[in-house]
Amino acid sequence: MRKQFEINLTGPDGKIDGIAQQLSDDRSVWEFKSIAGDLQLVIAKDETGNWERISGTEPYLSSWIDELADQVA
């Protein structure tokens, strides 16, 4: 069963509330969507197990990749 839960990321002006949703059964792809609808981020593990951004809104902070990965781990 795929998971979904509320999380927040740290933005330049404060916390960004949103929902993290598991997009793959093996937990290697996750999506964050802000409650306000202005931010979307999809991350996935690469072949070596490191998290990378594969899509999302622009601009974005690279720190969000690690923040989202830490919260879904």
C-alpha cells in the first residue's frame, strides 16, 4: 500500500505545508505537493541509491531534495 502524509519543507520565507505521496511500491519515488498549490517536487533514488529531483516547479531549493528524502525515510 502506498503511503501519503502531511509534511513541511523549509522555504526562504518559512515553512511550506504539503503532502508527501509515495509514487512507487518500492518507496523509491516520492512527490511533494504544497497545500497552497504553488510547489510540486518529485524525487527518486538513482542507481546508486542517492536521491535526485526528477521533476517539479521552478524555482526550487536543492535543500528540499534532502529534506523530503529525510522525512520519507
